[in-house]
Amino acid sequence: MLTQRNLLNINFSLIHINSHHHYGVIEGTGEADYITSPTLVILGGSDLIVTKSLQEEILEDLKVVEKIYYLTQVTLQ
């Protein structure tokens, strides 16, 4: 489970380390251009906050990326 401090770090990163696009909080600064290390992006197929189109924009902006799609639904029996 995430602690409150982790939630703050995640929120800061989502807002401030961004692409050239405006995501509704601040104008894009292009800081994603400076990421040169291999980056793993895990995308949720049914994510209501980070939509499929937003996921594709993120992947475009990150030049060095490995993409993994997880299951969209998990059914527990």
C-alpha cells in the first residue's frame, strides 16, 4: 500500500515531469525529453484516468521505452 509521501511524489511527477502537451494542470514543459535511460511504462487497458490516447502520447514522448500491457480485468473466484 502506498504511503501518503509516496502519493505526493507520484502526484508531483505526473504534473511536473511531462511532455509538450497540456494535461489540464500545467502547460507541458518538455522535461520528458531529458529522460535518456531505459523506461518501463505499464499501461492499464481500462484506466479511466490515464486514457488510451493519453497513454499513446506518453509513449511517443518517451523515446527509449519498453511497453508492457497488463490484463484489463481480473476475476477472482
